[in-house]
Amino acid sequence: MAIDGTPKFTTLEVREIAAEITVNTVTLTGKAGFRDKNTGATHAWTKGEGAIWSKETMEQLQTLRGYMEADLARLHFSDAPGSFSGGGAGFPSVEPRGLMEHLVEEADQA
């Protein structure tokens, strides 16, 4: 039996993001909560996945991926550009570079 009524939530907030990026496909899933901003209560959770994401969202995912790879490169390669500050505050001060670009550059110099 379905029950109709007026929702008590006032906002939808993305709380969890998962992305799987392979050579041929990108799978992006977002988990969001329906929350009441006044009470802080979460009334329900919903998932967004599949082909619902806009072109802009997918472009920003690629940008985020580049920044994350740049952070990891600074963490794992002693000669990576920029400095690793940690803490997740702000954006890296260098252009995003993937690990593959760093490895290819290293191979070219050898």
C-alpha cells in the first residue's frame, strides 16, 4: 500500500561519489540524501547511476581525475612538479598530469 504525503525534506545533498574509469568506459555513481536543513534529519537516500550525468559533469570528473593523479604523482615521485601539501584544501597549483604522462616522460629521459 502506497502512502501519499508532503515530504519533510528541504534539500538533496550528494554525500558519496564513486567512479570507475577504464579505457573504454566510465561508470559514475552518486549517492544523495534527502535532508531537512532545519533539523539535520536525513529522510531517505537515493542513487544516481548510468547515463543520467550531463556532459559538464563528465568533463568535471575528468578534471578531478587529473588533479587526483597530480596529487598522487607528487606523493609517489620525488621529481613530480609542485609540492604536496596534503589536507585536501584547495586545488593543486600545477596543471593536472596523469601518472602515465609522468612515466612516459621518465622513459624518454632514460
